[in-house]
Amino acid sequence: MRKVMLLLLATSALSLFAQQPPAAPPAGGGQARPAPKNLKILKPEDVRAAMGMFVAGTGLNCMGCHVQGDFASDEKHEKVVARKMLEMTGEINAKTFAGAMKVTCFTCHRGEAHPKTAPDPK
Ligand code: HEC
Ligand code: HEC
């Protein structure tokens, strides 16, 4: 799982950042950020790349998933769902694509919070 996640992050961060600039750093950029307090899946060193990928994939900004001033809080529904999505994406790639990073947030979301289930009516 750990290996899968690293691959996911590396591959998707690279491909996404090739197309658009990385997400803005959190406020206070330049200063040392506090150590993460509530990670259930990511490693601390992967948080930054993962968050950029989440923003680009879902079109949500940081505050679409986080409450102001407390990134560790799980108060927002979107953050709780995003964690499940991260697990699901890792599982799909592990089970169906032998660990290759074929499915990312962007694969389904295409920059929107609510992916389409069917094509638009013509
Ligand atoms: C789609 C939802 C989503 C978006 C958008 C998002 N995050 Fe997150 N963020 C999460 C989730 C989920 C976690 C927890 C990951 C885990 O449990 O391993 C997290 C964790 C974090 C943490 C660690 C907090 C702690 O103390 O544990 C920081 C810092 C953070 N995000 C910053 C950001 C910043 C800055 C942005 C905007 C660039 C951002 N996030 C955008 C969902 C999101
Ligand atoms: C296999 C397709 C798929 C993948 C991959 C996927 N999602 Fe989702 N996601 C969905 C669907 C479908 C919904 C439900 C949308 C709805 O209810 O309208 C959803 C909902 C969400 C929501 C809740 C939106 C809301 O406002 O309720 C968040 C946040 C989210 N996804 C984040 C992520 C993140 C972050 C990733 C990558 C780690 C990801 N998703 C990967 C299909 C996917």
C-alpha cells in the first residue's frame, strides 16, 4: 500500500504539474510548517504533493476540505470523503493495474468536485 501510494503521488504530481503551476503554498510559506498531527494514510513528506494533486484533481481549493486555521481537523465532510477516495484509488491501482498508477483523482473528477456518471444529454 505504501509503495502504491508513493507511486500514485509521484506519477500524478509529475503529470499534473507539467500542465499547470503547483498549488499556492499555505499561508506563512517560507517558514517551517508545523508537523502534521492527523495523517491516517499519507506520510508527512508526501502531504504537499498530495494536496496539490487533490486541488488539481477535484477543483476544490484548500478550504474546500479544510477548516481555516486547523488543517488537522476532520470537521469537513469533504476531507473525510477525500481520505476514503485516496484509499479507493490506491486499491483500484493495486488490484486492477498491478500497482501501476493508471487511476488518479483526476481520472474521475476532471477538475470537478462531482464527477459525471453519464454523458451530458446531446
Ligand atoms: C479534496 C480534499 C482536500 C483538499 C482540496 C486539500 N486537502 Fe489537505 N488534506 C486532506 C486529507 C484527506 C488529509 C489527511 C490525509 C491523511 O489522513 O493521510 C489532508 C491533510 C492535510 C495536512 C496535514 C494536517 C495534519 O496536521 O494532519 C495539511 C497541512 C494540508 N492537508 C494542507 C492542505 C493545503 C495547504 C491544501 C491546498 C493546497 C489542501 N490541504 C487541500 C484533504 C484535502
Ligand atoms: C473511480 C472514480 C473516482 C476516483 C478515482 C476519485 N473519486 Fe472522488 N468521487 C467520485 C464520485 C463518483 C463521487 C461522488 C460525487 C457525488 O456525490 O456527486 C466522489 C466524491 C468526492 C468528494 C466529495 C465531494 C462532495 O462535495 O461531496 C471528494 C472530496 C472527492 N471525491 C475527492 C477525491 C480525491 C481527493 C480523489 C483522489 C485521491 C478522488 N476523489 C478520486 C469518484 C472518484
